[in-house]
Amino acid sequence: MANKRDVHIKVTSNVNSVLNKTGKSATKAGNQQVGVLGRIKGMFNGVAASSKAATGGIRAMTVALISSGIGAVVVALGAMVALFTKAVKESAEFEQALSGLKAITRGSAEDMRDLSENAKELGRTTAFTASEVVGLQTEFAKLGFSTADILQVTEATLSLAATAGTDLATAAMVAGNTLNGFGLQTSETGRIADVMALSFASSALDIEKFQESMKLVAPIAKVAKVSLEGSAAALSVLADRGVAGSLAGTQLRKIMADLSTKTGKNFQDSLTITAKRLDAATSTAEKLSIAKELVGDRAKGSLIALAENREELDRLTLAYENAGGAADEMANEKLDNLRGDVTKLSSAWSGFLLGIEDGAGTLNKLIRGALQGFTWALNNIGAAFDMTAFIFTDGFMIMKKVGNNVMEFLS
């Protein structure tokens, strides 16, 4: 009978040992990482402390310099450099504007000097800078105005622009076209500005409506001998009744032309005759028929409005005839506030900078000479590089051809 044995097997594992070792290694690595981070943090703290110390030192040095005579000289020199820099920038803009003006006027040196002095004076004493004034002069030059004409119209147009709240180019166009339309002299620009300013303040007219209407009315008004003031008053009456812009211009032009032809009287007398006929009408239909007979179907409403409001028309005409100085007065009133004071200060400062350098002084000439010399040097250096490249390239090609020829000969 076979013997029976019991076999016992002992199984051991080193898992715990491995885990223990791994944990110790991780802890050690973590401690090392913390140590590294600590050293990095300490390094940055040291940099921050050094920067703070350096900043404090710089501030202390700055205070020391300022409190000393040397510091005062350095600060003064810095302020002078900044001042001259601004003056050069201002003069560069002014000189560029003058160059554009000269290109259009083809004016002589004396003409440009007069225009320049006029621009600097107005730029110093109005809400506009000297460069902006030159821009206005340029707009008049585009309209064909001579230097003498430009000098006469500029100041009044500046007042018009300030009063109407428009840009100088628009103000120049409206004033210039109105002058030409009525055949007025440039010395009458102030009159135009005053009439426009008062009409904008006393009716629904504005510069855009005035421009669109008057460019159509002025030529006919001149022939029909209707004054600027009478024409502006008629446009004011129509604008207050919702007829404005090119529509008002077209209809008023027809009324002036047709009434003058059919009655043989001036505009005011023709309106009086028309009013009497309209008053005698026994019905609205008859009234419309009378107006249509006189000026046609499209303008009949405007004719009735003018004829029935002759008192208002006369009152406005008289007011516009006595509008002298209105544009300047309104422009000054618009600047009678804090913002206006800032605007005038800005213009005065611009004028002060141009007094230091206006584009024709020694400083400008020195800077332009230096820039032109630098440009010449760059151009010549570029040409030298081009020549060098040409020599090397052609020399290489010649040597290559010679070598090829020698090889062919030897072979």
C-alpha cells in the first residue's frame, strides 16, 4: 500500500517591499522637487528684491539729480528737446499744407509769404489752426480765387464755418459759389457769412439746405435783381413750411423767372400783385388756378406760401440787410465756454510753436539738410552694392566661360 504524503508549499511575496521602496523613492523625488522649486522661488525673490533695490536707487538718483544744479539742467534740456520736437512736427504739417497751396496757386514767393502770415495770424486768434486755415485757402484757390481774393475771404469764411458748425471745405464752397452766383466782389464775403449765419439762427435753414437751394437760385436772382438778402429771406419762409433744399431752389427759381416775365415788375411788387389776385379768389380751386397760371403746377404751392406771408418775408429781408457782424458774434458766443477756451488755447499753442519754427527757419533747414544727406548716402551705398554685385556676377560668368573654353581646347 503506497504511503500518503502531505506536501506544504510556502509562497512569499515582496510586493510590500517594492511598494515601500517606491513610496520612499517618490517621497525623496518630491522632496528634491520641492527643494528645486524652493531654490527657484528664492532666486526670483532675489531678482525681485534686486529690482526693487535698483528702482529705489534710480528714484533716489533722480531726486538727487533734480535737487542739484545738474538735474535742473538735464530737466530743462529735456523740456527744450520736447518743445523743439513739437515745433518741428507742427512746422512740418504747416509747410506741407503750404506746399499743396503753392502747387495750386502757382503763387510767387511774395504771395506765399502773405498767405502764410495770414494763416498764422488767423490760426493763432481763431478756433482753427494755421494748417487748417491753409486748407481753407487751398479750397478757395481751387475755385479760381487769386491771392488777393483769398486774403479777403478767409477770415469771414472761418466765422461762417464756426457758426454753421461745418468743415472749412464746405464753408469755402458755399461762400465761393454764392459770391460767383450773385456776381459779388470778394470783399462782400463778410456780408454773405453774416446773412447765412442769421438765416440759420432765425429759420429752419442750415448750411446744407442753403447750399442746395442757393446754387439754383443765385444766377436767376442776379438777373431778376433780387438781392442776396431777399433770396435768403424767401428760402427761409419756404424752409419754415417744409420746402427746402433743391426742391425750394428749383421752385423759387421758377417763381422769380416767371413772375418777372408775366408782371414786368420786380420780385417784391410781383408778389404784391399776386397776393391781391389770390385774396380776390372766391375758392381754393380758383386760388390754385391763379398760382398755376403764373408759375406752373409744381411751383404753385410755394408761390402761394410766399404771397401769403409777405410780412414775414419783408421782416426777414430787413433783418438780413442789417446782419452785419452776425457771423463773428455768433462764432464768439459758441466759444464762450470751457471747451471754447480749450480750443482757443490749442490754437494759441499751435501759433506759439510756429513762432519757434514755421518751416522756413534755420532749424527746419538743418533737419531737411540732414535728411537729404542721409537719403543721398543711402542711394549711393545702394548703387555701390549694385555695382559690386554686377562686377562679381559678370566676373564669375567670364571666368566660367574661360574655363569652359580651356577644357574644350584641352579635350
